[in-house]
Amino acid sequence: METTVSLIPEAFRINEPINQKIYLVNGVLKEWNSATADVYSTISSTSEYAPTLLGSVPDMGEKEALEALDAAVKAYDKGQGVWPTMKVRDRIECMEKFVRIMETKRNEVVKYLMWEIGKTLPDSEKEFDRTIEYIYDTIEEYKQLDRDSAKFDKNGGVYAHIRRGPLGVVLCLGPYNYPLNETFCLLIPAIIMGNTAVFKPAKQGVLLIAPLIEAFKDSFPKGVVNVLFGRGRAIAGPIMKTGKVDVLALIGHSSSANALQNQHPKSNRLRLVLGLEAKNPAIVLPDANLDLAINECLAGALSFNGQRCTALKVIYVHDDIVKEFTEKFSIKVDELKYGNPWDKGVTLTPLPEPDKPAYIQELIDDALDKGAQILNAKGGEHSDNYIWPAVLYPVTKDMKVYEEEQFGPVIPILSFEDIQEPLDDMAESNYGQQVSLFGSDVYTLAPLIDNLANLVCRVNLNSSCQRGPDVYPFTGRKDSAVATLSVHDALRSFSIRTFVASKDTELNNEILEKLLETKLSNFISTDYLL
């Protein structure tokens, strides 16, 4: 989409590129004076289309990766470091200081969310605000976890003081589509539980982390959070090969997760917290409220141009209503507004990956060659940084758009006569994150829900798939996830149950009483955090 600087609201203009030279290792803000990588936006700021140079970031490699890893290892210090042995109250104070500083950076982060990944202004603001809320909710959940642990259990003549302890060093790699929220949904619970971390932002959505680096430095002890920039292969690979990483926390593609796991010399020691790809279907039954189903499928398939793991990637519609559904749905798709992220009322925005339109075109061409049609008038129309969403029907299983997670604006629709058809497809799929089920007859829905709950981890009744609210479990079966992320579950995913056991003897009881009285141990404590 072509634009000019004068049409860009002043608050959102890129007046000068940010040449990010500062990175964080071992509590020190270091300056980078070597190779850099330019960061471009596919959004144009000139009357004739041209990508916009946003700035540059360090192009780091093995030396810097291992330096950051050593800092995290030293900060953890075999579990004896200041951070992993710190009182819960003190770790919470560090996190509260960080989030207070972070709140002051809202405008900068929101601006770069729009420019770097093309996310609309309302959605960029929502991502920031949701992340702030997530951090505060995590703090409150951690207090509750600590309160629940502030007691002794007794069984078989043995007292047990059970808490959750850290796992060690975490390598944290976030995604480009939610470069703030989903990355912090890994990083925040990891560090608050006492782990130390090496964190590398995604390739897109990297400059928006820059305003927060100093906050990490000022809020946490040295070595707890180390922030690097560069390509994943150049940084993550060397780190994994050392075997010093205890947890791989990644949101991205399963191929990346598998490649990194395979580089760890002792994979049995490696804990995994992974949010991976999905091919979430919608199933529209013949008695569905059609207008509701169409609107929800529209949002589910095309929010942020379908660049979400939770997006609806394939839609199954019953034979009895498929003609009416596709006609109305296609009209709705073409009525969506396209524009730059700050334009009022836009739904569709420039794609942040320069090669994405060509990839989507490949999927469309393959489907057309194999018998599908584009049902909407604008489907497949190209601009310099976009391709208009194509509604494809009828789609068959031999088409790439059926098999692959498209992660972009193309919508495959299949019809079915027997409900067993989509159920069998889901069972055979490599993925199992969520499903959207549209219908109204409880006698039909009841057995379907029972079946679907064993194929995916979230069944959305008459609504599109989504991650939030963040208090609910976010996970998946098969290739879609490892471990569970939510305010509650993430704290457990980044920790392990550990306890002190004491036989009920006079000596032991006297020792425990003195430990509690003197408060010499940070682990053995029955103090409450209100």
C-alpha cells in the first residue's frame, strides 16, 4: 500500500532509524561495534512503494551467544545463585519494578509493533496492555502458589515441606506474530520462578524489545536476563550444543524445536516448553446460526491476516448449507478494509514477511490446479506488500493449502455430509490445538464435544479459536505444543516440585521449629504473602 509521510500520524512516524547497538549480558549494557542487520518494514512511507528502513540490530554469533550463556549459568550457580535462592517476596519486588518501568514504554513498543509486523493500532495496544496484565496476574498467582506452599504435610510419620523450585538455565525464543506477549508469556514465568535466561527476540518484532533492555538490567540481578540479537541458527545452535541449557522455551515451528533439541548432547535432561504450529478447523453444522458462524469464522481466519497459531486454518461446512455459507462469507471477506495499521477501522494490513504473498500465491495456484475455485471477487489480488484473502472451495486433501499451516490470508473450505469426515481428518492430522464448533442442537453437540475434547485441547462453542483469557490453559496435542501455558500453568511448567522431608522425631521437630523461628532458610518458611 502506498502512502506518504504526511498521511502518517505524527506520533507514529519514523523520523530517524533506530540503530540498536546495546545488548545485555551479565547485568551490563554492552555496546556492539561489529556487523549489523538492517530491519525493514514492508509498510511504505513514500508515494511510490518502497520498504521503510526502521533501523538495525547487532548480527551476533557464537562468541556472544556463549558469553550470554556463561552469564546465565553463573547467575544460576548450580542452584546456589542469588536469584534461585532469593525469597519469593524479593523476586516479586524485582518483577514489580520491571513492570512499572515497562508501563512507561507503551507508546514506543506499540509504534514498533505496527511498523515491524503490521499489527493494527488497536491490536498493538491490546498486545501491550494484555502483556502488562499478564505480568501482574503472574505475580498474584505466584503469591497464591507461595501461600499454598507455606505449610507442612504429614504422612507415614514423615513431615514434608513442599515447594516448587527452579529448573536452571532457560533459552527463550519468541515468535514474530506476538513478539511481546507470547515471548513474555515464556520469559516472565521462567524468571520469576528462579530460573535464569538467555533471550533472543524474533527476526520480526525485534526493535520493539529495545526500549525494555535497560528495564531488565535495572530490575534483576546480573545474569538473570541476558538479551541477544541475531539469527536463531547463529545464537541458539551453539548454546544448545553446550548442554548447559536446562529448558528450551520456544514459540514457533516444530522443525525449529526439533533441530534445537537434537543439538543438545543430553536431551533427556532438557525440559521443553513449546508453543508450535496448528491447523485449527471450524466445523459448521447444518443447524448453526449462519450469521454468527460466518462472523466468527471471518475473525478466526483473518484476524492479523491469519498469522496466528490459533487462527482458523480450514473450515468444514455441512453440504446442506455450504452454498449459502460460502456466498455470504465471500462477500464479507471482500468487504474488509485494508490499510496501514494506524488507519481507522482496518482489518487487513501489510504482511511483514516480504516473501509471504508469493507463498500464498503458490498455495492458491496449487489449489486451482487441483480443482478449487476462488469464490470471492478480490481473492488473490496482489499489491506490493499484500495478497487479498482468497476463499477457496472445494478444497481436497491433496492440496497444499489443506496440508500446510498457511499462516496467512487464504481460507480453504471443505464440505461434508457425515460428521465423521472432519473428525477422521482431525484424528489423522499432525496437530491438535483447538477447534471451533458451530451448532445448536444439544443432542448433536454432546457426543461431538466428547469426541473433540480428545482430539484437541480447547473446543470453542460457536466462537472462533483464540488463546485468551490468559488464565485458561493454552496447549496442544501432537505437534502443536509441549507443556501448558497460562498464568497458572506456566509457573508450573518452569519449575519442579521439590521438598524437605523430616521424620517425626524430637530432634527433627526442634530443628524445624528453629528454622522457622530464625527465618534463616528461604526455602523452609510458613510466612504468607498477602
